[in-house]
Amino acid sequence: MARRNRRSNAGSQPAALATLGPGRFELSGDLGFDDAARMLAEGDAAFSGLKKAEIDLANVARVDSAGLALLLEWSVSARESGRALVYLHVPPAISALAGISDVSELLEPMVAGGG
């Protein structure tokens, strides 16, 4: 049996992480299973050594449970490393998925050092 290509939907865009400036990033495209491992590695490399990172999610088109897991992993990693990670412009689909998964608090900002 042939493996079905998950990205067969017309108009789907691969996830991409762009640097907007020091400590500022934009995540865009479809955030899901197909890109989660690649984006985890890209984010780890991009956020390494930063005390604070802001990630704009306004241009995330679609998200599935693997995409949510990616955001949660970035959040947990930041907290464990004493870094602040802030998600900006969280799309309603991500908020809803986090809410029904009972993990919304893990996407909330964590401020390192109380400020």
C-alpha cells in the first residue's frame, strides 16, 4: 500500500520560521505533522542563546495536534532553560485546540527573572 501524501490539499503551505529582528520571529504556513520535526530543530537553533523570544503566529494558516505539540515543546524548553517565550497573535484555531487539550496555560507567556 502506498503512503498517502499528507500535503495533497490545494493551497497548503509548508511551515516556515522567519527572523524579524533580534529575538523576534514569525511562524507561517501549515503547522502540522509534515513539518513538526523540522520546525522543532529550526526553532531550537533560532532560539538558542536568547533570553527572550517573541513568535508571531498571525500567519499560521492551519494547525493540527503535531503543530500544537511543537509550540508546547518550544514553551516547555524555554521554561526549563529560564528563557521567556511569547506567542503573539495566536490564531483562534490554536487557542481552541489548546483549550480542548487542556494545555492553554503552556502557551501563556513566561517571564524569566520576573521581568
